[in-house]
Amino acid sequence: MAINTPRGNAIRIVPLYVPGAPLPTTANLTYRGGPLLSNAQVFTAFWGTAWQQTPQSNSIQQLNDFFDYILTSSLIDQLAEYSTPTQTIGHGSRIGTATVTTSDPGQSVTDAAIQNMLQNEIANNAAFPQPTSNTLYFVYLPPGVVVVQGSSSSCQSFCGYHDAINGQIFYGVMPYPDCAGCLGGLAAFDALTTTSSHELCEAITDPVPGQGWYDDTNGEIGDICAWKTKQVGNYTVQQEWSNKTGSCT
């Protein structure tokens, strides 16, 4: 499943969960010469005043704890096979968090508006770090907000995605799982950690979609294994494709 981009039809989304849908049995990611996130520095941004209300306010600490753990876990260790001679993938860290209330996403928000919010906050909000070659901004939307990307929208075509602004600001977008297709039979928090891990691993190995590690038929490292989950510590995460083993691991 693809979203049209200026770079072509690079697959860079979490597709909807479809019970019994077959996954690719063979794949081969090849390196396209672009940047990787050697040591991902994650900053979480929770957009909208709804994040100040319970139960959403409780999710903020839970998701931050998830990143604190997962960025130094075996999930990141397995990505080391995608290191290059000049870019070694290793552990990362969460470098901060913020709840953005200076604007509100409303009931529907476009990717262009998300990019604009990020750029404004980076320029004007001291809580937001300046982008580096390892910075990855994760934008979370509250329940009831539809994200529109091109001709596609959340809960109709996708459950999350990642991209880059001018090849320099790397970001992931996480709509709240308001539908069965984005819950995947999981509790809401487990669905969020699953889709977040999907986009985290893809952003590390292919931060500018289609310019890092990519398979022309099957997409990025997470697309090949979409909705195949495992436990890492106390968290539900998605399995990722391993060229080394030729399987989802």
C-alpha cells in the first residue's frame, strides 16, 4: 500500500490490519545510498489540548516510557545488520517531549499542516530540539482526529507513516487507533506501540523514504512484516524483516 510522494510511490506507512492477509514470503532490502539514523534521538510531540485530558494524558508518560526502553533494546540491536561502512546503527535515546497547545489539529489535519506545526515549534518553542542527522520527531494525534496524506487518510488507508521535510527534518505521524484496522485486535496502547515500532525501525533504516534500505516490491523493513508482533520487555512491538535470516524476526 503506497502513498504518492514527490519521490514516487515509496511505501512508508503502517497499512490497515486485515485478518488473514498474506505477507510476503521473500524479500530483499537493498541500500540506496541515503542517510540512516545511526543513533536515533526521539522527541515526542503530542498535538492538541485533548492530550491534557484523561485518559489521554496518562498515555503520554506510557509512550515516553516505551521509547526510553525500546531505543536501547534488542529491537534496535537487530537493525545493526543494516549498518553501512560509514553509518553504524546502534542504540538511541529519547531526548524530550512536549504537548503542543498553541494550535490544534481539529477533526482533520493534513500532512502539510503537521509539517507546518513541526517547523513552527522547532523555530519558536525552546522545548523542541533543533534537528540533527539523528533527530526523529514523533507526532501523536488525539482520538477523533483524521490525518490526511495526499488522497489517503488514517483508518481508511493507513495507521501511521514517516517522512522527511527537505531531507533534513525526520518525523513520524501516529494517528490514534480509532478503528479496528488500526487496532489489529490489540488494546489501544499495544496498537500504538506496534505502529510506533514499525515507523521507528523504518525511519532508522530509511529516513528519507526510498533512499535508505528499501525493497521495490515490498517496501520498507516494517511493511514486509506488517502486524506480525512480538514482546520486547513489557511492550508489544512489530517484527521487522531481516535480510540475514530471510524472515520476520
